[in-house]
Amino acid sequence: MNNTPSRAPGSRLDPYVDRYAARTAGMTASEIRALFSVASRPEVVSLAGGMPNISGLPLDVVGGAISDLVASQGPVAMQYGSGQGVPELREQITDVMRLEGIEAHPDDVVVTVGSQQAVDLVTRIFCDPGDVVICEAPSYVGALGVFKSYQCEVVHAEMDAAGLVPEALRQAIAATKAAGRTIKFLYTIPNFHNPAGVSLSAERRPEILEICRSEGILVLEDNPYGLLGFDGEPKRALRADESEGVIYLGSFSKTFAPGFRVGWALAPHSVREKLVLAQESATLCPPQFSQMAISAYLTKHDWQGQIKQFREMYRERRDAMVDALSDLMPASCRWNVPDGGFYVWMTLPPGVDAKGMLPRAVTARVAYVPGTAFFADGYGSSAMRLSYCYPTPERIREGVRRLAGVIEAELELRETFGATGPIQGLPIRGTEHPSTDTQ
């Protein structure tokens, strides 16, 4: 029997449109995912996606570890597991976090399907429709999508070259409370920010924690890039200095491989219980095989040495991008020089719209992400995120060359036709570092 609903001529394209939950109105494709089919074409230089470059992984070592795992523990690895995660891996995760000053017990770690799921689970257990999440401006597009899907309101707080501005956070909190709205948490990426590429300064970290502590606001610290700094030791995590008021999120996607989809949340004990229940409701349990494979890798391989190799590779690509921008971009463009992570944030000349210019860039066979993807309020049209993590240095320079040509053509058109327009949503005021490492 065919139960497919029939659709009368002239009816709506989606016959279920009146049946969906109200929260589905917030479920939209991100601008990055919408770009994927174009940016993945071989003739296009993609400076858009944040795909880790795993070409340096010792695949023979990884393959051997997985082969040994199947041979010795296959029936366990391919079975259902705990909703909290494999105990051995949770123990190893505490060793990873110790590099950032965090002392934690494995019992307070919840393994998730990437840190993206951790953002979803935290939002699910804390937020009702209409609740407010404070985010940096700009902020990670994946998190903004989660908040929107749960019908949260995002209030942005300004950033600059030293990260989240404490006074801007105070103002965002005061304005939200004055409007009678409930703030559930601050979502922040303090290290090598996606998309802004900046890090929260050591001087500001205790002040941000004190503001949230005094206002009774939870901090959701998302730190997938924390071990990928280019100079010096890893930065001290916010969670290292505040155990009860911070939920810390980590991931193996950037320091190992994203295909395993393994992340984690470190949470206060009472919150951990709720996260486990939410995890069991969503997936029953995180993938046992992926967890045990990563655990075997961490046990048998010099993973810290591997991360060092990744850092050197990404530093080389960062240098290639910054050098190309300095050599090729119009003088009126501005960008930061990140000291870790995957991204450069570039502000365009006055009146140039990054989203409006994107089709012309794709025609010129280069892709980027417009700044509007990283704001919940439509701002950011004068900026773009440029990713250097995946292309080779040679491809990065070619991509910047193509992009510079598109921007120059845009400026010429505006000059020819006398077009003018305001700079919309300059998201990071003062992103130019005071030292000589910016252009």
C-alpha cells in the first residue's frame, strides 16, 4: 500500500509544512555548507572550509592500531558502549587537558560525537525558547546554528585583538537583564578563535571569569584549537581556573582526524549527569569503535609529537597566507595575523560587500566565507574568513591572487560608477595588533 501523501495541483511544495515543530523555523543550512559543493571542485581554490589537513598522519601506524584493535577486541569495539564514553579514553582525555592546566577526574568527562554534539547537548539541557546565549562577535557558525535551532536569542559582545572585551561583556549582560531576558551561558572560543583568529589575552581571562561568576552566568568554553598554537606552550584554559562555572569542550578532530567524530565535555558533576542522559537520548552511546581506535592511537603513538608536526605545517600555511595578503591585497584591506589555529579574518575596503561579491569570486575560482555567516544579527558583510589549514602554500598564494583580483575589480567598478556605501558590521574593532605583525 502506498502511504505517500498526495499533493493537489497548485499545493505547497512541502505537504508537511504545517506539521513541523516551531523550532524547525530556526533550522537553516550554514553558509559554509552551502558553499561546499562549489568549493570542493578541483579548479576552485577553497579558502573557505576548515578541514584539517591530515596528510601528515602516519596512516600505517593508525591502520596497524585499528587492525590490532579488531583482532584483539573486535567484539567489544563493535558493540554498544557506555553513554558516558569508554573509561580508558576518558582517562587519556584528562592527560590531554592537563597540557592546558586542567586537573580533572575521568568521571566528569562525557565523550560526544565531536564537540559539535557537545554544544547541542549543553544547549538542550540549559536553554528554553527565548533564553539568551551571549556570544563573541563574530562567533562559530556551527554553534550559532545550534542556538537558533533551540530557539535561543543570541546577544553578541564585541571582540578586539585581545579577544572578548570585558566591558562589552558587561554591557551585553546589563542590556539583556534590563530587557527582562534570561541569560543561560556565555559561549566563547578563547584560543585561536573561529572565525576571528584571535586569542583571549592572559590579562583578560580572570576578568571574564569574574564577570560571569558575579553575574551567575555559566561559561561554555569551546577549545578545539588549543593545542595548535604556533609559538610557546599551550594557553591556560579558562576551566583550569574555574571548575564549577565552566563547561569545557574539546575535540580530536583538529589534533587527530575529524572522521572519527570524537569530542568531549568536561562538566561539573551535576551537569555531567544531565549530559549523559541527553547523550543517551540522542545516540544511546557515542561510537565505541571510534573511541577505542583513538585510545589505541594515543597509547601506541607519539601523539604529542604528531601535534607538533601539525603545528609546524599550519604555521607554514599561515605564513604563506599572510605573506600573500601582504604582497597582493589592496592597501585598504585589513587582517589579523593569528598565532595558532586555522583562520585569518579580513576586513574589506569601505562599501565592499563580501556576500554580494562571492558569486564573482567563485567565477574567478576562489572561495571564502562571508562574515555574515558568523553573526546572528545580519552583520559582518564587510568581512570574510580565510582558511589556510587545508591548501598547500602554493595553492594558498594562488587563491589569494585570485581573490585580490576580484576585490580590485570590485573597487574599480565602484570608482567607475561612483557607488558608495557604509561599512556594515565591522565585527572586530581594532583587530590590527599594535605590533608590526598586521597589515
